[in-house]
Amino acid sequence: MKNKLGRIAAALLAAALLLAFVPGCVNDQKRSDVIYDCFDTVLTFTAFTTDSRAFDEAKKVFEEGFRRYHRLFDIYNEYEGEVNLAKVNDLAGETVKVPHEIAELLELGIECERLTNGRVNIALGAVISLWHGCREDAERDKAGARIPSDEELREAAKHCDIARLRVDTANDTVLIEDPLMRLDVGAIAKGFAADKVGEELKRFGFAFMLNCGGAVLASGNKPDGSPWVAGIDMPDSEGFAASVPVVDSALSSSGNYIRYFTVDGVNYGHIIDPDTLYPANIGAETVSVSVSYGSGYCAAYADALSTACYILDADKGLELISGIEGAEALFILKTGELRRSEGFPGE
Ligand code: AMP
Ligand code: MG
């Protein structure tokens, strides 16, 4: 989660989700906090409150919460004295006792695989890591950039059966039955962390918004009663494709247009289609997808669904969304055309 280019790219994506504010009531003050060292992206916390002391306390909850989830869900680095996902991957083949949040996230990951008909599969790590490795190599040596061979990909794909991931949330244990299987939770972890931190922040009683590099979670309305609004970037042009009110819900955006590497003039993005084992949308029609969702683990589901929709084309993605109560989607196509589900909020 720590490469520099990735962080810059994610920062751009985060910046693309511009928060539009309307001034609050006389006494309420807009306050915000930013951290740069988690989930390979920029995380912002914004709230309206008169109480500076409460906000300072809330800042601590925001920063410490995300740092903890970052370490727990990091698949690249282990941390002294902690069992995290890098460790779980490392111990594939053995039953591992894990912190409850890891078991909870993995259980949600299993559910998201079903919900998305296999498009989002947290057990796809063996395949994703081949592409990730090539992207990192390309960042170091552009001229020598290469893509994984079909043989490597086919071999890795033999170790992506999510049925072989066993999670016990009552006892907080995880067993990856296939020793060559690797978990990659990049499609859902930011949303899940936003849900968890957001839940803790609610106790302060003020309206707030979390923007986690592509996943936005809002609680309450601004002091003048108007909703928080997220702007969805129109890639490759100035301005926004849409302004989306986010009311006690989450909005997540996915796309390959920022985080990619280039070989022989072809851009290879970071979202992998489990059918082709190649990045989704190479030369295809979707540039980005934003999904809004409003209940339960709303940011985690929005996160999973935006990744899944990006892999599907707009017709199939909108069909998937229409079968999920409370989910709405907006597709931005290469042609500049916008396609949205009927209830997608905003203009
Ligand atoms: P997002 O930015 O939420 O759309 O998620 C993209 C991240 O999810 C990638 O950087 C990978 O870590 C991971 N990922 C890519 N393709 C898949 C997939 N098909 N299923 C699950 N995770 C994926
Ligand atoms: Mg996602």
C-alpha cells in the first residue's frame, strides 16, 4: 500500500471527489483534518461543530482508527506484535487467530463475491499480485515495462477459489485452505474502514463527511439543513460529471484511468476482470463508475459494487444494481455519455 505513484494517483482521485460546502449556521464552523499515510491515498474528515475540543477528540478517533485499519488490512507489510492480512496470507494453509475486524472484513468479502456474481473476489490475490508486481516494476523502469505471461496468469488463477477461504467470526479464526491462495482486499477495505470509523464518529453528535480516496461517507446534514455533496470528476476534462448529495449514505467511485501502467501504448489498470485475468476495460467503454448505497456497511458495499460495475459493462452493471435494494450507479463512458440508474441522486 505504500508505493509513491500509487499514493499520488490516489490523491488525485480523492481530489476529484470535491466536497462542495454551503456555509453553516452562525456558530458552526467547518473543521477538517487530513492524513496521507493510510490506504495509499488521501483521507479527509470534515465536520461542522462549535466545539473545538470535541473536534480534536474526533480527529484522534479518525486518525487512530484509519491507521489501525490500515495496518490490519495491509497485505504488503507485517507489523511487529500484530496479526494483519499480510501475516494471514503468509500463513496460508494454517488456521490463524485474527483480530475480530479481520474476520468481519473477510466475511463481508465472501458476501460481496456472491453479491457481485464473482466480479469482486478477495481471493484473487495471486492474480492481482502479478499485475501489481508489473506495475511496480514499470514505475521503476518504464522502458522495461512488461505484463504477466498468460501462463503465469493461468497458473495463479488456479488458486483463487474463495470457497477455500474459511472464516469463523464467532472464534475469530481464518483458514486459507489453499497454501498458494492470497487475499487482496483493496476493493472493499477502504469502504469497510470508513464504515467502522464513521460508526465511532457518530457518538460526537455532529454532521461529518469522510472522503477516503474514492469512497465518501456522510452522516447527518450540514447545519443549514442541506446535504453534503460530492462532485464526480469527468476524467480528462475540467469540471464535474455530476454533483451527488450524500445523505447518511456512501458514494464510491472506481476507475482505471489514474492507477495504471503502460506497455506498448496500452494502459493496464489496477482492477482485474476475473474472467479474462486482465485489467478490466482495456480499450473498452467505461471510464469510471460511482455507486451510492445507504444501509448497513454502506461504504463497504458501495466500494465493492463500484469495483464490480467497473468490470461489468454499463448494461450488465446497471442490471446488477437494479437487483440490489438501495444501490444506484452512474457510469461515465469514454464517449462522455453518462448512464445512470433511475434513482441515482443528484444532477
Ligand atoms: P477499487 O479502487 O475499490 O475499485 O478497488 C481496486 C483494488 O481492488 C485493486 O487495486 C486491487 O487491490 C483490488 N482488485 C482488483 N480487481 C479485483 C477484483 N476483480 N476483485 C477483488 N479485488 C480486486
Ligand atoms: Mg471498490
